[in-house]
Amino acid sequence: MGTHVIKMPDIGEGIAEVELSQWHVKVGDLVVEDQVLADVMTDKAMVDIPSPVHGKVIALGGQPGEVMAVGSVLISIEVEGAGNLKESAAPAPVAAKEPPAAAQVEVAVESKPAAAAAPRPAAVCQGPMVAREADERPLASPAVRKHALDLGIQLRLVRGSGPAGRILHDDLEAYLAQGQSNASAPAAAAYAQRNDEEQIPVIGMRRKIAQRMQDATQRAAHFSYVEEIDVTAIEELRAHLNEKHGASRGKLTLLPFLVRALVVALRDFPQMNARYDDEAQVITRLGAVHVGVATQSDVGLMVPVVRHAEARSLWDSAAEISRLANAARNGKASRDELSGSTITLTSLGALGGIVSTPVLNLPEVAIVGVNKIVERPMVVKGQVVIRKMMNLSSSFDHRVVDGMDAALFIQAIRGLLEQPATLFVE
């Protein structure tokens, strides 16, 4: 038997240290080649670290939340043969996700033929239920943890069938199925007093989100401006285009129209499409419109970037927004796809509420927030009619953007959306 020592890999971009976010294995676990060992957090992304070998974990190089230098010992694995005592770096990271929201997601382990000298251990499910200590934190992805929370399941009671005993979605379903078959618990249990507590360390992606939000609110002089918009006409146009071209070109949501409105309005308000370096005291206005589209993932907010929106048609923007959103939610978005925006568009969809106060995505100076569409009685030419109304709740950096300019900018967007033909008149 030998020892294979894996060092923290060089993730690139001149990064000298990373934060160890989460272990997916523990000492004594049997691991297979390409199995995810740990998640690490850079300034820009969450990265999965896979195993280059199969063997048994004998030592971990750090604790979650610890900042580790590139080249430091990450993990030691006992392997067949002489091992690799020269302390090789881990293989190239297999996935990257961005903080705002960067997300750690469940990763499927791809099977590969194992060497005859060291057959791979097989994961065996020993049943849906297991007893753990109250403070023991079972292995599970954020998506599984959220699913369990939604279902009211305590993960410490669920037996995991994944690698290293990791709990999967199927294990939750098996636990529920067993619970239904044992439905002898008294109904009063639903009203029993609870005194349990759970401490959740703010590390990894959540720490990055917290740091960036705190930094944005401390450094920028935020102010918000809210305006209501009659979107009846543009919703009628969207429905017409979807009926005529949806089957061949894809369905349009409201977002591509909003991106187009931003592009057109920015021609007259270039100061909104800018980045502010407050340390150098320099404002950089950009001709290219790279629209960040805030996207919710299982672990937080991510902001994939629709690059050169000024050169895209409605359907091109729609396809790119859909592609980037899926990549972000599945943890497949690259660092390049999650950085470089010049202005951000954020929307909570049907949960958008009436008013919101979005936080700037520094170093940008403007963010446009979309609230939900509601039908309301409105007075139009002296008549009360039902119209589809929507608020834009937008925030600006008052160090760079004057209040009147912000109001005029939003009014320009309002005019474009209420008279949608003007979106395409050059």
C-alpha cells in the first residue's frame, strides 16, 4: 500500500489561495477516480475538486471555511502500490460556479474502468433510515438539503446511497415512502414543542455573497427609483410573436424585451452603462452592453452575463438568457460567463412583489429591478379599463448618477415598453 498526496491545484487567473468550502468525503471513506472530494471557493467561482485515484481517505488537509494556499496539502489517499509521494496536484477542476449565487450543485460521478489491482468500491444502500448523532452533518448537496427542508425531513435520519454515503434525492423519496408505511405516529406530533437548534457556518458561496452585498452597500451611495409601467401593449406583442414564431424560433419571455429597452435607452444615457473604480476615482463608460441577468440557484444569486446585447435580436437574447440561466442553475457556467457585466437586470418573476430595492452589482452604477405584472383598473382617456401594470424598482450609485438622470433613464425605458414599436425604430 502507498499514499497519494494531493495538493491544492492552481485554478488559474493568478489565484494564490482559495477557501475550502465543503468536504464531500471524510477520513476512512473509500473513493473512486473522478469522485468529487471537495468544493473550494475562489474570488469568482465555486470549483469541484475530483480525485485522480481510487483508494481510502487517510487525512484531510483543512477544515471548511479555512483559506488554503495553492500548493498546500489538500488530502491524502491510501492506494494500492507505491502511491505518489511527490505530492501531485489534483486534476483540473471539473466545474465552476459564481458567487453571486455561485452555486454548489450535486455532481454525478462518471464511471470509468478501474484497474484490476484495485477494484472500485460499490455504493450499497442499506435502507432509507439511519440514526446519526444530533450534531453530525451528513453529506448532501445544497439542492438535496433544500428539498429535505421543503419536505420537513431531518437529513440525519436518512441513509445515503451515494458515494461515501452521500444523500441523494432518491433517498429522500425512500424515506418518505417508509414514513407513509409507518403512519402510526399520533397526529399530535405535528404540534409537539421543538427546542432543537442548527448552527450553519457562513462559508464558501454564502460567505462570498455576504461579503459582496456588504461591500456594495458600504461603498456605494445607493438610491432607488420606482416607476410603474403599462405593459399591456408589449405583452400583446409578445403573445403575438410567440403564436406566430414560437414553434420555429422559441418562446419569448419579457426579459428579452427588457434587455432591448436597456440597449436603446443607454444610447441616450451612457453614464448608466459604466463601472466606477472608487479607489482610482475613475468612471469607465462602455460602448458594449453586457447585461448581467440575476439568476437564483439553490445556494444563492448568480449573475450570468449576456454579452454584446446591443448586437442581439429578441430571439438571440432569449436563447442566450435561457442558456446562461440553465448553466448557472446547473452549476455549469464558466467564470467568463459570470463576470464582466456593465449593467444588471434583476427579476423575481411571479414573486417580484410591488416594490424592491435591489443592491448594486459593483463596480456597476445601475441595476434595474423588475416586479411582477398585475392587472389593475386604470383610467385611459377618461375611461376605466383593465391594464397590465408592472413596476420597475431600480437602484443607482449616487456618487456617479444624479437623481434626475436616473429618473429620465427609467422614464425612457417606460416609453419604449409602453410603445413597443419604438424598440425597433432606428
